[in-house]
Amino acid sequence: MDVVKQQQTQLWSKDFVLISWANFFLCFSYHMVATTLPVFVMAMDGGEFAAGLIVGVVTITALLIRPFVGSVLDSLGRKTILMFGLAIFAVTVISYEWLRSLGLLFLSRAVQGVGWGISSTALGTIVSDIIAPTKRAEGIGYFGISINVSMALAPVTGIWLKQAHGFTVLFFVATLSVALSMSIV
């Protein structure tokens, strides 16, 4: 098989593996924080309703930003936009360490949703660009495993970190996870 033909049918390329790991680390951070944030809100004297709003606002802002991300990815470049989204996400996660107001936490989570919407859309777009058309469905399935594995490991890791070391270490590890994602891409 010649090299061009192999590239058109190969799924497990270096780029595919790296973008899958980058997605894993982003999702790991997201799921670690989402699982433990209600406890953080309650520690700030927020009630269950406030915890639900603060956890959920990420999804709302991500939904609002996604329709605009596609055209920006095409016009400004995928990696640039991905790095911008990851940077927003990382800064908002580490900011939780210093936020002591439910209003500011809500605002930071809303901004984090923008970073999440940009990053997750960019990663999905990049992986679909990388995968050979003849392997696209299979590749997207394997790429999705990076999300599932993070969903399985991150909540228990986050809860353990919070119980063993407190929120400071939890937020640092979640930020480090996004930094790993940034270093991979």
C-alpha cells in the first residue's frame, strides 16, 4: 500500500491519538469540576437552587456560542480558536480559588461555558478533519471514548481530591488538566 493510500485509510495516526488525549484532558477537567461544584457552592452558603444555576450556566453559554464557532474555526483557523477556548476554560477554572461571591462564580461559570463551547466544538471539528473519510464513523466512536473515560474517572478523582486536599488542590489539578490539553495540541 502506498503512503498516500495508507494515510487515507489509517485511523490511528499520531494526530488522532493526540487530539483524543487533548479531548480527554479537557473533559476530565470539566467533569471533575462539575461533580464537585455543588459542594463548593454550598460551602459558600449557596442553596441547592444556586448550585443548580451555577452548574448549569456552562451548558447554556456553550449552547449560545456553538453556532458562531464553526464559521470562526473556518476563517481564523482551528488551532488558534481551540487554544483561545482552552485558555478561557483554564483561567475560569483557576479563578474559582479566589472567587468568594456566588454572583462572581456564576459569571465565571458563564464565561467558562464560552470556553467549553469553543474548545469542545474545535476539538470535534479537528478530529473530523484528521480522520480519513472511510474511517470517520469508527474514528468518531473511538474519539468519543475519550469523553466516556473522563466521565468515569473525573468525578471520583475530583471528590477524592476535595476530601483529601480541599478545593485549592482540586482547582489546581483541573487547571493542570486543561494545560495538558493545551500542551498536546
